[in-house]
Amino acid sequence: MITVALSKGRLFKDFIKFLEARELTDYAQALKEEGRYLFRNVGNVKFIFAKGTDVPTYVEQGIADLGIVGLDIITENRFNVLNVSQLPFGKCRLAIAGPDQQSEKDIRVVATSFTNISQQYFNQQRQDVRLIHLNGSVELAPILGLADAIVDIVQTGSTLKENNLREYHTIMTVQARLIANKQAFYLKETDLYQFMEEIGVV
Ligand code: PRP
């Protein structure tokens, strides 16, 4: 039995589409029935459903053997996991955005869930910016006057558009990654490779 930690949210839906495209209907069907379940067993695989930012923790601690997580999350915080491969879904970007009429160089206060990536970016730009950490709905911050701008995930761009915000600059492109627990990767090599071959990542 192997355990795979999945991020709830948009990556989860993308993973189901990816499984369907590969005609892995047993996995896709079981994941579609996720509901309020915390985990699901399908054959030799136990899927656990976690918040995206917690997926690398479950993998690092050996609770999960594999994890599917956005590159944004494993770049923001360092985890002692194996970064196995890029996956062909979950494509989006981490961008700076703010009110239309404002220029990027006038930004002084930025709200974000990605304070480490943002700090590194503004340091590289030699731009003196104060960061405010928020856990979600970051678009509220410039609208309510908490910050001048945000650094946040943009996928379709519709959240920005609906809130009259404009993307100034892409900081990094993001895609799903397959990560593995370092010990499990060797101890459960056969089972893990079987799953990875099945989903077409090796
Ligand atoms: C993410 C991100 C944006 C939105 C962007 O939020 O934080 O709010 O998606 O997507 P779009 O460009 O397709 O509109 P998510 O729904 O993951 O929740 P969050 O606000 O709690 O981060």
C-alpha cells in the first residue's frame, strides 16, 4: 500500500482531469466522490486530502509516500522531500497585481501568502516594500486599503478582473510537482514506480 497526499482545491480538479484523460477511471471516480472524506483507498493506493500548504509536511514526515503540490508551495518553504518530477497540470503564475492606475514602482505595502518568495523578489529589485502576510482572499487587501498591491496566484485572471485589479508583473510560473518522502522512495521503490508508471510520470 502506498499513500499519496493531494492538495484540495484547483490542483485536485486538475489531477482528476489528468486521470480521466489517461483513462484511469478507477482513480478519477474515487476522487470525484471525495465529498467530506479525509482519505480514499483505491486498490493499492491510499489518497489523503490535505490543504495544499500541508501536503509537503505529510510527505516530509513520512505519513504520505508521495505528494502532488504546486511549485509555489515548495518554493515558499523549504521541505526535506524529493522533488521527483514536474506534472503537466496546475499551470498558473505568481504575480504582482494592484489597482489599474498605480505603477509597480510606487508600491510600498504588499499583501501576500508568499512572503518569502516576495521578499526575495523585492530584494532583487532593490525595492523597499513592507510585506503583510494573509492566508487567503488576498485581493481584498488593496481594495480595502490594507496594502498597495498583492503577490498572489493568477490562473485565468478572472479574480483580478472582477476586482478591478491589474497584473503588473509575473514573478514565477507555477505547475504541479510530484514530491516523495526520501526514505519511502527507496524502501517502497517497486510500489511507487508502479503508481508513477500508471499515471505516466516516469
Ligand atoms: C487563488 C488565488 C486567486 C485565484 C486566482 O485563490 O489566490 O484568488 O485563485 O485564480 P484566477 O486567476 O483563475 O481567478 P484560491 O481560489 O485558490 O483561494 P484563496 O483565495 O484562499 O487563495
